[in-house]
Amino acid sequence: MTKTFTLLGILIILGACSPGHIAANNGTDRWAHVGCHIVTNSPSKTGEYAIHPLGDLAVGDRLYFKQKNKDGTVGPVTTGVPCLD
């Protein structure tokens, strides 16, 4: 059981060093629910990353939250398209 928690802790720490997390940590820490989206590219042409707590999302993964801008607004999702289901 201890090995499981140790491994989980290591994965979380390593995930925080992913390119998407580094970019996210340079901004604000507020998030908004944007509904289900399928990741089509990460990073996007505008430099946004699709991330989750353990690292970057891969093409085909689903995302549900987007980081708010410093002024509290939420821009469009540029890393994916809305889910159909």
C-alpha cells in the first residue's frame, strides 16, 4: 500500500513538470468548466496546452476545464473540439 502512494506521489510531482503545467503555472490558478472537448492538438497554434493533474493530455483525450485569463474571462478552447456525446 505504501508503494502505491509513493508511486502516485512521484507521478503527481513529475506531471507538474510537463510543458503544459509550466505554461499554466505562469498564469492564474482559476479554472472554468467548458464542457466536454476532445483534444485535437496540444499545444495549439496560439500556444495553449491541454493538461490534467498528472501531465499533458494526448490527442483524443477529453478535457472539461479551461484556465481563466488574468481578468477572469474565459477564451475559446483552442486545443480541441466539442464532444458529440
